[in-house]
Amino acid sequence: MPQPSKDLDPTRSPRDWFGAHVRHWRQVRRLSQQALGLRVHVSGSTIAKIEKAERPCDLDLARSLDEALDTGGILAWLLRSMGADADEALDDADKPAGPPAPPGALGFPGVMLSTAESTTDDGSHVNRRAFLSATGVTALLTSGPFSHLIKPSELSALPTVVRREDIEQIEAAATVLAGWDHHYGGGGIVRTAAEAQLRWASALLELPCGDTLRPGLFASAARLGMVVGAADFDAHAHEDARRVYAFAAACAEEAAQWHLRAKIYSYRARQAVWLGDCDTGLTYAELGLIHENRLTATERAMLYTAKARALARAGDAQSALRAVGQADEAFAQSQPGEDPPWMSYYDAAQHAGDTGHALYDLAMAGYQSASAADRLRAAVEGHTDAYPRSRVFSRTKLATLTMAGGDPTQAAVIGHQALDEVAKLHSQRAVDDMRHLARLASTHRAIPEAAALRDRIKETIKT
């Protein structure tokens, strides 16, 4: 006689809470337990036991699950917060659950899943509302995967249902914050304000929402998540950026928003390349280009440029040059009226700068690329005052390329111009670029202009 199926109760113990997260992300990616097991080299029954808290999960397996499910590292983060391994946490099912979550408390955002109880592929059940709002133990009340974003005590009163005006407010916040990010950089007040807005948007995902509004709600959350992830990336909060980008990508997929999805994967590619993980960067760029016939020409140019930067950083010169050519061909067909509003930044100056950055990497690696400096110069001249950070990136790279090419006097002139704007930003990426320029200037310390630039950089950014 078959045994009755076991319900998932994430409130029972940390291990149950972890198992509910594994199931949540497996269902987000629409994988069976067997299919997920194949991806991480364990049996489907092992996945089932982890989900039902019948066996522990070690950190290596959690990392493999994160990679297979593209969570941005959430499962490994959660396991570490529980004490490295789920089996080390309190998991006695006979112990009473911790205090109930306070009204309005948030657990993990219910991305791509309804809040009703549903049956899974192994016949067991999970109560979505319990999963989303209860932690089960006091220690986990404030340490869910987005605890750095979601702090219930700071939330204002929520509406009882999602309204159109709530979605419009999220969209407006994303637009304002994106402008601040471009103008001031992602650190400081910009990142703080962005996180507060995302806490609110995440809360709305758990409220009742009509079918006609649901796609718009998830699309607005995806766009806001994209902006918050960009601020985290610029501030070098890379783990936070990975988690938020994963959240944003899942929301975009739930909303069937291919244009948002493309932009988010472009950001993910750029972050991976920045961190030196060129293979992952290339993978994200290619994921963004899936069904590229659904994208605008500008979006294709953006993603081919991301691909070029990954290939250039990896040292694959011919493939990088080919990707730059594909980006140029796509951008030549751009029709700004066809682009979604968040793509308005990608104009001729941005395209010149982004392709110039890819060619810069080739030039700094020793490959001849005469057009790298020309493109960077065009970007500097074309960026308006609405995009000072982008102008700084291109100007600093132009100064660095000029310094490396043997004209330290001219490089110093360009470098001082870049430093004038860096001092006004809260951008760790801009600071890192400036530090690289200072190191190159140090190799020309016998030249007064280069030495003066190095000293000013050292004083300004405290290298």
C-alpha cells in the first residue's frame, strides 16, 4: 500500500526551510527532481530527500544546485547562514516551531509560483503561503536569501491587493533610480534608496493580484531588480548583485518579458567579465541572445557587445573582433522608437564606448587595434551630462591606453579630466579603473606630468 505523500512544512526546522527553497527554485526552472539530480550528479531520490528534509545537503552540493538552478548563489548563502550544513542546524521535527512571523513579514519572494498549495512531481505538497511568510525558527526570521533587502520592521503598511497605481509607482521608482545611478554611481544614497524600493516591490509579489495585472507587476519588479543589481555591481557588492540579478531574471521570465530579460543578462555578463569569469560572461551574453529575433536591433547590439567584451578579456581576439562587427551591424539597424524606455541610454556614444572597451582589452593584451582609441574618444565626446559615469569609464580607459602607448604627457591631460569627474561619483568601478591608470603612470614617474597625475590620483581616491 503506497505511503501517503509528505507535505513540506518550511516552518518546522532550518533543514525544512532549506528544502523548501530547493523545491521553490527547482519549480521556478521547471525541472523534475530526476532532471535536477542529473545536472548535479546525484539521484532524483536524493533531491527529493533534501527537499523533504530527510537528508542534509552539504555546501559543495548547494553550490552545484545554485549553478544548475541559476539562483545567483542563494542556496549556498542560506546554508552558510544556517551553520555551513543543514544537518548541523536544529532539525528535530518534534520540537515546536519558532514564533510565528509577524503580520506582513516577508520570507523569500514568490517568484514564478502561485501562493496556493500545489502538488509537486513526487506527489507531495508545499504550502506557498507558509513558505513565503514563515521561517519556523527565530534565527531565520531575518536571514532569508534576501534578508539584506527585506526587513519587515522597516516596511510601511502594504495594500491589501495589488493595484495598477502600485505597479506604476515601482516603474517610476526604477526610472528615477536608474537616472541617479547613471549620474552619481551606484554607491552611497543611490544604493540605499534602491534597496528600500526593492523591499517594497518584493512585498507586493506576495499579495493577491488580478490576472490582468500580474504580468505588469512582475515586469516592474524585474526592472527595479535590474536597477538595484546595477547599483550593487557598481558598489562592488557582488554577491548582492548576483542574488538580485537572479531575482530580476526570474521575474522577467514570469512576466514573459524578453526585452527585460535581455537587458538583465547583459548586466550579468558584464559583472562576470568584470570579475574575470569570462566563460560565465559569455554564457550570459549568449543566453540573452536566445530568440534574438524577438529583440530590437539596439538590444542585439548591446548583447553582442557584451559577448565581445567577454571574448576580448579571454584573449580570443578573432572571435572578439567578429562580435564587435556583429554589434556594429545590429546597431546600424537601430530604430530608437522600437526600443523599450530603459534602452534609451544605449545611443551612439554608449555603443562606441562599449565596443571601445572590448577593443581596449585587446589592445592592452598586445593586439593591435587602431580603432580602440577612436571609439573611446567618440564616447567621451558623445556622452551628455546625464551620463557622467559612462564618460568617466571611457575617458579613463582612453588615458590608460594613451599612457600604455607611450604618450604619458597627453595621457596625463586626459587622466586629470577623468579624475575631475571621478571625485564626484560613488562608483567603485570608476575608482578601480583610476587605480589602474595610476599604476601605469608610476612606470613613467620620471616624467613630471605622469608623476603629478599619479600623486593626484593617490590623494583623491586614497589608493
